[in-house]
Amino acid sequence: MNALSAKTASSPAAILAASTDEAFRAGIKAWFAQELPRLAGDRYRAAEMQRLAFRREWEDHVCRSGLSGLGWSEAVGGRPLSLTRQAIYHQEYARAKAPLAVNLIGHGIVGPTLIAFGSQEQKDRFIPKLLSNEEIWCQGYSEPNSGSDLASLATRAERRGDVYVLNGQKIWTSFSHLGDWCFLLARTSSEGPRQRGISVFLVDMRLPGIRVRPIRQITGEADYGEVFFDDVEVPVACRLGEENAGWGIAMAAANFERGTYFIPRIVRLQTELEDLVRLAATTERDGRPVIHDPLVRDAIARLFCDAHALRLHADRMLKQAEEGVPPGVEGSAVKLLWSETHQRLFDLAMDIMGPAFQYGPQEKLAPAEGLWHRDYLWTRAETILAGTSEIQRNIIAERGLELPR
Amino acid sequence: MTQGISTAYSDQVLRDAAARTLAEAAPNAALAQGADASTAFAENHWRLAAEMGWTGIMVPESHGGLGLGLAETADIVEEMGAQLFCGPYALSAVLLPGLASHFGAVGDALLRELAEGSVRLGVATAEPKSDAEGRVALPLVEHAAGAGHILHLVREEGGVSFVLYRTAGATSRALQPMDPTCPIASVTLAPDAEIARVRCGHDEAERLLLPIHILTAVELVGIARAAFERAVVHVRQRKQFGEVIGRFQAIKHRLADGFTLLSHARLAVSDAVQRPGDLDAAQIARVIAADAAMKITADCIQLHGGMGFSWETDAHFYLKRARRLHASFGGTAALRKRAGDRFIESLLTTDCDRLRKADAGREEVV
Ligand SMILES: Cc1cc2nc3c(=O)[nH]c(=O)nc-3n(C[C@H](O)[C@H](O)[C@H](O)COP(=O)(O)OP(=O)(O)OC[C@H]3O[C@@H](n4cnc5c(N)ncnc54)[C@H](O)[C@@H]3O)c2cc1C
């Protein structure tokens, strides 16, 4: 091959319109392979590309090139795409080592929820700015005294004329310092069952009375924070759905996570496992590549088997979603397997590294510039967020096996 | 309970019929009373399998069989696991048809007899010894009771030999088995016992053994399912501290883990059944199913408390049967090692290729 035959990738619009899934895969793969290095320039290294600034820059580029709103209807300006192609998209995204999204909540949860429950006015206001990635969203559910027991949340929203007055505090809010808007749950009634007194609000994070304090995480980064609301006046037009109907909306929103959160992560785990093998092949201990250590090989083989099961689960989730089958308690089983397998994978990476594990995640001397270290620490969050492992087990036992509460 | 509903691999009618028939013949109560499978069940169960046409399920129609595939067989085998069927079913009905073509005329005859239900295959699982008179002594044969033939896999440099003996003229001594649903014996063969022998390379051997790995996985899922159901039923009715013990979170979480393992195993196993030629799918399914069954059958005993430890409660049969299958045909650990080695080697080989290309000055490596 010579320079003349060097291909340029097709336009995103042409790729989305590909006549076959294979052509779609080839197209999107070529697009990532072309655009990622082009945008990154001399930052085209895995560690460099995981920095927040680049993540945002890349996400903006992807969205503005016409690859946002995948699977959303044309009526809202989205780009209809079969679930199979969405899965292919995520696969190729992971294989290209493209950085994780910043506006995950916006694209993964807020968008689909607005489409399902929003008024026309709300859709017109918010969806275009999601598609262009101009507005970043955060999710205000957890509070200092309400975590696993979310229905106990106490942040109050009191109706006064055409505004709700918001008072209270959220915590562990991811990207609260970057968020332009917050998808927030607040209490609008304290009568009857707790779940029936909750409403959803779309809150402009720049309103007077809102204060954000980033909280440092075990990785050293401060990507989540606490948010204080002090007599914040939220227009009634920013209530999503009916008053006191928020719990049902929140539950529906959680279902959207199945496709947008887990499937990309399951796919990513496969490429991480491949990288782990490469790490073991290029790390030496006692003069031999670590990959020859039978204990390391056994641990890899176990991860390989679990990754296989996860892949089958992802295929099945996708198929069920396409057939409109509601997710059952198996979703909890998948979350358990994924988060725990992921933790073992990075634990093993630390073992493989030998003394180099001691570098902190921001230390340049660390292998892969500390990416393994950072993700090793990050995996500890995965058995906590989106429903802790204990809560997932409760769900399986009580809803799946019908054991008494 | 959702756990009790088993989705068929092929045909729900076949599956339900197998479940019903096998449940009626289940040995649990009798074994729990101390019955011996080799005398009480080996014959009955085999006769039942023959009457149902199951022994000839994979035998071609030209040889009097049903000529069906692995998926149909899997439906029967999962129920055999769940209902503790006592007999070398998968071994005879599945492995033998695969080997028969290598055994020439002997194989042809065996297939016909298998379809009639008159062939039953024991399997030698320990190294043979030769006695003073030059006769072959097999120290440990599974399913020896009533077996007319014994298969022995000899792992050798560069390949595997499948050796088939007939038991006519042999002397057999029944031994106490770990797994009461599988009679074992030591067998000293007659001098002319070897009737067929086929040697093949590792790849071919691996291919011949694929169906048995898949069905071992299927059977393990059946065992795990039965033990799991038993445990769930128990914790919903047993009361302590004034509460049904299923209300205690430690118990809920143990069962939630069992559910999770079982759901992975089911998926992996049905995937392997649907793609019967795929080495990874088959071997990984067996690994995942064995891990699930080992954990769930042990938990089943734990959740029954003192009664779980008693012979009279049938919980231990599941553990013991799972333990046996876990170790069969080279064992779970060896399969996991092979699958892992293949993954590692394939990855590092493609990497080498890619690096070579990159050296040639083009492709960029992240
Ligand atoms: C990195 C990260 C990002 C996050 N991002 C967001 C975000 O963007 N928005 C947001 O709203 N929240 C976010 N969260 C918060 C997350 O949803 C909560 O941490 C989680 O729901 C657990 O609540 P908690 O922290 O109050 O822990 P608790 O509920 O106090 O739990 C403490 C421990 O008790 C256990 N426990 C609690 N109840 C039970 C029970 N019934 N049975 C058995 N064990 C139980 C838990 O499993 C856990 O081990 C984030 C968390 C992390 C770690």
C-alpha cells in the first residue's frame, strides 16, 4: 500500500446509514481510528486521553460530528439506530481506546428520560443542547442521610406561586463542579408512603443559592462533590412529570442505564483483559515475563471465563431490550458479576506489576502513566454506585426468589 | 418460583416429558434410606432410558436410532442431573456415537446395540495395571455395575488413545463410591478384552470430547438447579428466632450469589449447546457450570443446618455428584487452563504480527 490508497473515513451520517451491520462496524471503526489521533495530536496516549479536559473535548467533537442521540427518534433530532448497532458502536469505541464520556448522565439517563416523560417545551429546551453537548448534566439523588435508602430523601421543594423553593443537600454528585444542569429528586410531600412524595426537577446549577464543594476521591481526583441548596427558586416549568410522580420516573430512568451504562462497560472489560495479558507479557520478574507464572495464568483464565459469561449477558440484555422484555433481577446478577470481575482484573494488574504498584496514580513513573493504578482504585466505586452489591443481593433475594423482607 | 421453570434447549415437550418421567423414577428417597444404586437403580434406570428411546438419541436412523442432535440430548441430560439418574447416559449415548466411526465394524455393531439399549459404557478413571498373568486390571471404573463395555482414555505423548474393552469374562469387585448415584468397581479384564483402539492427536481428541464436556456442563446445571430449588424451599419454611430463616440477610445473600452463579451457568451452557463445535464455548461452559454447582450444592447443605449433614436428607447427593462431574475427563481446572492458554497465546501471537507490521513503518500502536 502507498500513500495514495490511504483511506479517509466516511462521514458519520453515511456511516449511520450503512446498509449492513458489518459496513456500519467497519465505518465507525475507521472513523474512530482517524479522528481520535487527529484530535489528540501529541496527546495520543492512553493516559493523556483519560484526562478530563481531553475527555470533554473528544465528547464535544463526537457529538458535534453527528454521533450523539444514537437511538433517539428523529422527532427530537436524534439518530435512530438499532440496539445491535448501538452495541457495535460501543464495542468499537472501546477498542479504539476512546476516553469515557463526561456527560454520561446527560446522554445516558436524562435524554431518554426527557424523551419519555418531558413536555414538548422541555424537550425543545434541553434535547438540542444535549445533542451538541453544550450542557453537562449531573444527578442529584444521594444525600448525607439517604443513600441505599433513597426513598428517605429529605431535600425539600416547596411550591410558592410559579416556583418551587429548594432547600437541602445532595452528596457524592458526580461532576457536580462541571454540571450545567442537575437531574434532581426532591421531596414535595411528606404525607403517605415516602415514595409518593418525591418529584423530579431539572435544576440550573447556576441559580442563586446553589453551592458546590468538590470532594476528593481515593484516586486523588475530585470528580464528585456535595451540592447545597439554600432557598433556590426553581421554575415550575422545570418539574419533570407530575408533582409527586418522581419515584416512578427515577425507576424508569434507572432502566435506561442498562443499555447505556453496563453494555459499554462490559465491552470495555474485554479490551482491558487483553491489555492485562500484554502487561503480564511485558513485565519481568526474576528475569522472566510474568505471563509465564502459572498463578497469573490461572487468574487470567478465570477472568477470561467470567468475561465470556458477561459477553453472553450483554448479548442477552440487548436482545431482551430489542424485544421489549423488561429487565428482570438478572440485571442485578450482571451488575454483581461485572463489578466484582472488574475489581479482580485490576487487583491482578497490581500483582503483576510488582513493586511498581507503589506509585500513586498521578506519578509519571507508573506503568501506563498510572492508568492501571487509577482504575484499580476506581473499581472500588463500582460495587457502591448504582446500587451497592448488598442492595443488588437484596433485590435478587426479595424480588427474584420472593424471600420475605 | 421462577427458578423451577427450565427453558428447553430444543423442545419443551421433550423436556417436560423427561422431567416427569425421571422425577417418577428418582432415587432420592431410596438412596437416603441406604439403598445401593448399583443394585437398586442401575438396571431400572437404564431400562427406562432404553424404553424412552433416549439411548439411541444420537445414533443415526440408519442404525436404528433417533438421529437427533445435542440440544435434544441436553434437555434429557439436564433433567437427569436434577433427578439423580443413575447410569452412564451421556457417556454412552453421546460419546460413543462420536467414536463409533473410528471403531470400524465394531463401532457399527455398537451403535445398533446402543439404539436398542443393550450397550452401557463404564469408564476407567485411574491408570490400569497388569497383573502377574498379564491381565489388565482397572483399579477404578465408574458406572461399572451392568456395564458391558469400558472405555479408557490413555493420554500419551502427542495425543490420546481411546481404548474400548468388553467386560465379558472380567472379574469385578464393587467399591464404596463417594457419589452414591454412581457405582464404582475395580475390574480385572479377560485376556482378549480389548476390542477397539483408536489413537488421535490432541486436537482431534479435544473435538471428540467436546460433546461430553458440553453435556457434563448441562448435567451440572441440572444438579445445581435442583440443589438451589431445594435450598430456597427450605429457607422459606424453616423458622428460627420466631422468623422464617429466609428473612435473614446472610441467607438471602448466599442465595442471591447462588442465583447469580446459576444464571451465568445457564447462559454459558445454552450458548455451548447452540454452538456445539466451539471449543471455547464448550470448555468455558463446563468451567462455569462446575463452579456454580460446587458452590450451590455446598450451600444447600449449609442452609439445611444439621439435617443437611444427615444421610437421610438428600442434599448430599447433589454435592457428591457435582464433585464427581467437576473432576471428570481431566477436570475443571485443566479445562480452564487450556481455555486460558489459548486466549493468551492467540493474543500474544496477533500482537507479534502487528508489531512486525508496525516495525515496517506504518501502523501506529497506542
Ligand atoms: C464514585 C461515585 C459516584 C457517585 N455518583 C453519584 C451521583 O452522581 N449521584 C448520586 O445521587 N449519587 C452518586 N453516588 C452515590 C451512590 O449512589 C451511593 O453511595 C450509594 O447509593 C450508597 O449509598 P451510601 O453511600 O449512603 O451508603 P449506605 O447506604 O450508607 O451504605 C453503606 C453500606 O451499608 C450497606 N447497606 C445499606 N443498606 C443495606 C441493606 N438494606 N442491607 C444490607 N446492606 C446495606 C451498603 O451496601 C454499604 O455497604 C456516587 C457514589 C460513588 C462512589
